[in-house]
Amino acid sequence: MDVVVFCVVLLALAAFVARPLYERTNPSRATDHREAVAERDVVVRALRDLEIDRASGAVDEATYEAERALLEDRGTRAVRELDD
Amino acid sequence: MIGRGLLGLAIAFAVYAGIASICAQTYDKATRQWSVVRPELLTSARRAMAAVFVCVAGASGILWYALFSRDFSYSYVAESTARGTVPWYTFSSFWSGMQGSLLLWALILSVYGCVFAMRRNKAREPFVAWAIPVLAGAELFYLSLAFGPIDPFTRLDVVPSDGRGLNPLLHSPGMVIHPPMLYTGLIGMIVPFALVVSALINRRTGTEWIRVTRVWAMIPFLALGIGLVLGGAWAYTELGWGGYWGWDPVENAALMPWLVITAYLHSAMVQERRGNLKIWNVFLVTLAACLATFGAFLTRSGLLSSVHTFAQSPIGKWFFVFLAIQAIGGVALLLWRLPDLRGENELGSPVSKEAMFLVNNLVFVGAAAIVLVGTILPLITEVISGQQLQLGPPFFNRVLSPIGAILLLLAAVGTIVPWRRGTIRRVTTRLVTPALVALAVAFVMYAVMHRLTIAGVAYVAGLLGATTIVEIVRATRARSRLANLSLPAAGSGLFARNPRRYGGYVVHVGVAIMVIGFAGSIGRVQTEVSSKPGENFTFAGTTFHYEKLQQFSVPDKDVNLAVLGLYHGSHRYGTLRPQLNFHRNWDQPQSEIAIRMTPTADLYVILAGVDAQTQASIFRLHRNPLVFWVWLGAVLAFAGGLFALFGGRKRRATPRAPEPARELEAV
């Protein structure tokens, strides 16, 4: 009985694992924008935080301007990469 | 027979998954990265990881079935359970011994591997093909142990009529959940490590990597944290020494990776925000994974004695080999890819969030190093002088208490300091209100506890709690003004839009509350009294009336149950029922502790001995201040952690291509 159960499990799992090998799949040619998407999301969140920090008085004006410029530059690069 | 067969099958699928995943890729010299050229092979490898899970789950199911059906022909079943064992403890007896616990490690790892491989996620995709061989390799290691030297399916030649039953010390609801949570945390460290290996091989150590790894690091961070707290609760309610943390080698082994992964969760933010600390982050994840394996090595090698360790076994050397492969492989990869891991920006001003995170990281890793040295010192001294030098709780408490205070101060200041550059004047101004609130907390603690040390600790913890809460209030007001929202709407929006930041703040408040609870241990008092039924005795302002001693037998033990009435003057305000049980199969007594918990202090009573003829009983009495706050703070911290991990998931994290520019403009 044990041997029968084992053989059934073995065959079922082997079929499950091997099935993709018999299906035609082409390698994805889509442009890889994942790093740019991650960058953009980080920049959007950081800009939101920066606005709150400025309004609550956590950052001074000079730091705010410098940080905003840096983040905008980083965000622009990410968006350009996404647009390409 | 079928249990072992399934383990063998799982080994075969793990080997296939690793090889197929590597063969699915080719190295592209132009991009200097690996790309998947045979996706059907990678899909097959992913499915093989699911097949590993099915096989290990099947083998585990067979062991559970054997435990519940009392199939004492299995040696492990006969050792771990008995006919009188209640269902919950039968369930947890699965991991009460070396064989079952290793199978549980393999099962948890197979769950991680299956979820990681099968759940498609765009951000994770580039890392899957190289992470699968690492996960499959780790699975192979644990399965080989369960299939070979530590076989849970060994049969007995002579089948006993009843089993020995679960060790009485493991008769606790905590046993059902504490080990699985701890293992989920420890074994879970392998997933961020697999992502590190994949990122290094594939030269993808940017924002994308840190974002994916952070999620997979949060899971073991939370699980291990919950496991540690549950372990503390179990020690407190079962072991009968009045405390919840004893700096036991195995407790320390679980604490070290948790400290390191906590450091990583902070430094990951610096890499994400400023592109710095890449080398450090890779190092931390590798270190956390190695320390987790080291913990398993300590528990299973029998090198150090602890309440948690299993008996001396032949698998210590195999764990050591696995640890060496992990450590040497991780460091070699790091050195190989060192040129790709340079920081993108200057670290910035010393008065900045990134500087605070860096110092906090050094302190966390320093604390882990001290715990490591304190834990392995007995081994080192034994090698050098032939005698084990033990460093007990006084050493750890004396050295790590100031380090804990520094971490709390850094967290408090780090909450206020902005990214890039802050000014000391602005930081000081923003600290005034929290400092006054913390002072009030310290005064209250002094008034209640009459201890300057506790008040001092309460001040530092209060500063962190107050700073965090005041910052949340300030940010809520700012958002209310900016977006013209009511305060509740602005506050809830703040949490929903940035669950990581504000979930993290809730964790900090929880930790501050826990620390106030830890400080209570300074004011702990204890005594021992001998009393007979009908007599009274007084302890910590409470009069105990020893009403009666009940003696009876249940299938696996003889029970002595003392009933104690608690009085303030003539007012009865409660009853405690400590027990002293004799487990026949184990031939040892075990106390069931009675605790009356209040926010100010716990009354903790252990029935330590009973004279069968005179009924004279020995009671050990403890008054443990503020323990309630340890558990409350832990619950809050884990709620915050869960919110940071899962909060805001319903919102679309990555809008489709045309939207980002607009969103960026809108901000």
C-alpha cells in the first residue's frame, strides 16, 4: 500500500514539475524597468515625507531646497528611463 | 517507510530545482548580468520548490499522524508522547526532540522556498533564478540530516505499550507556538541571504534589491521577535525562577541574528534614500544568516549546556560545515563584487538621519558581538585552559544596559533629525517638549517605585516614546494644514501613505514601553516561606491565607494544589493556586506557577515542596514590578511591525507607465 501511494505521489509531482518543459515559452523581451520603478517609488515617498517634514518644521529651508533638488533629479532620471 | 521515501523525494526535487534554475540562465557579456534564456526550465525549477514543500509537508503529516495515533513502533513517537498526552501537547511533541525539530526546520524552509518561488512578483523576478539554488541548497542540507543521521522515522524492534510522554517542562501553551515562531525567524534569515547572493552574482545591488530584501528581512525579524518574547513568557510562567530572560546560550543565539537584522532594517533605509552603506547591508544580511545557523549549531551540537539544548548529537560538525560554507561563500562574494558596491553619495552631516542610523548600526552590531563573545567564552576558555569560564546574567546586564540606553537615545534623536543635514539648535528645540514629557514619566515612576535607577531608565525610554508620539502629532498637524484635512483624517492618511515610517514609530513606542517593564526587574524582591493549611503569612504588603492543599492524581501525574487567599487587611482581593506535580514517566517534580498580574507588579508564587504527612508546604514568593508593561509593549511593537510590513498594501504601489510623471509632478 505504501509503495502504491508513494508511486502515485512521485508520478503526480514529476508531471507537475516537468509540465513546463513541454510548453512553448519565449524568453521575455520586455525592457527591464524594475530598477527605475523602484527608484521612482522611493522618490515619490521621500518627497511626500519631505513636504511633511518641512511643514512640521523638522527641516530648515536650505536643507529642504537641497534635498528636494536631489530627489527631483533622481526622480526625473527614473521617469525618463521609464518613458524610454 | 513512506515518510522516509517522501524525504528522499524532497531531496531529489531540491537538487533538481537548484540545477535547473542555474541552467535556465546564461551570462550576457554585454550587460554583465545573467538573464533567463530558458524560462520553461526556470518555471520547472519553481515547481520543484513547490514539490519539495509537498513532500516535506507529507512527511511531516505522517509523523503527526503517528504521534496522534500513538504509533509507538516509531522510536520518536515513543520518546515524545504517551497515551495520556492531551491533543495540544501531542501536536507540539512534533518538535520536542531533535529529529522532529529538524524536520520542522525543513518544513518551514520549504514553505519559504515554495512561497518565494511560486508567488510571482515583478520586483522579485530578477533575483529568483539565483536565489532558488541557495534556498534549495539549504533545504538539501536540512533534509539530508533528517534523511540520514537524524531520522524521525526510525522503528523500534520491540514496540512499547505506552510512550514516555512530553517532558513536563514543555507542558505549556507557549510550547505550541514559541518554537515554530523562533524557527520561522531563524530559518527565514536564509531568504534575505539568498537575495544577497543573487544580487551580488547578478550585479543588482540598487534600490530594487534593497526593497525586495527588506520585505523578506521583516518576516524573520517579526517572527524571531515574537518567538523571543514568547520564549520569555514561557520561561516566566513555566520555569519557576521568576524571570523571563536568563542570558542562556540558546536565548543569546536567537537574540544575535535579531539584533543584526534589526540593524539591517535601519541601514536599508540609508541605502534606499542615499545610495550608501551597500557593503554594510550585504555584510549585515550575511552575518544575520550565519548567526542563525550558528544558533542551530549551538542548540544541536551539545557544546554548551542550556535548558533548550538537545542531547549531544553527531550533527554538530555538519552544522559547522554548513556555517562555514555560508560564511566563506558570503564573504567571498562580497569581496568579488566590492567594486560594484561603492556608495553613490557622501554620507552627509553628522547631524543627520543617515549618521544616526550608522551609529545605531554600529551599536547594534557591537551588542551582538558582546553577546557572541559572552556566549562562546566558555568554549574558548575550555580550549585554552581546560576549564569553562561562564559569564552569567550580571555580566550581560552590566555591559548591555548602557548600550540599550544609547540605542534608545539614538532612536529618540534619530526620529527628530532630518535626512541630509540638521542643525543642533533645531534638534534641541524639538527635543524640549519630549524631554519634559519624559521627565514627567520619570517622576511618576519614582513616585510609584521609589527607585532612582528605574526613574532614570523610565526617563530614557520615556524620551523615545514621547519624541515619537510628538513627531506623529506634529506631522499630523502639518498634513492637516497642507491638505486641508481634519486631524483624524490627516493622521490616518499619514499612516496609510507611509506605513513603513509610521509602523516603525509604533514599534519604537512599543520598545520604549517594554524597556520601562525591563527596568522593573531592578525592584524585584523574593522570599521563601514554609506554611501549613490554615496559616497566614505576609509578603510585599499582602497577607496570604493558606486555605487548603488538594492532592489528587490524573493519568500521567500526581498533583498537589495549594489554595492561597490574598488579603489587604481584611479585604480579600484574589486567590492563587500554585501546583507541584510529580510526573510518573519522568520521575521528576514540576511546578505550575500561580501569577497575579497587575500594571504595578506581579505576585508570583511557586509551590516548591510539600511534606506528604504534615502538609507543610514551601512557597517561593516573588514580587516582580512592571512585568505587565513588557508584554503590553511587545504586543504594540509587533502590531507596529505588522503594520509596517502589510499596511497600505491595498494601495497601488507601482502605477502603470504613464502615471509616474504625473504623480511626481503632483507631489
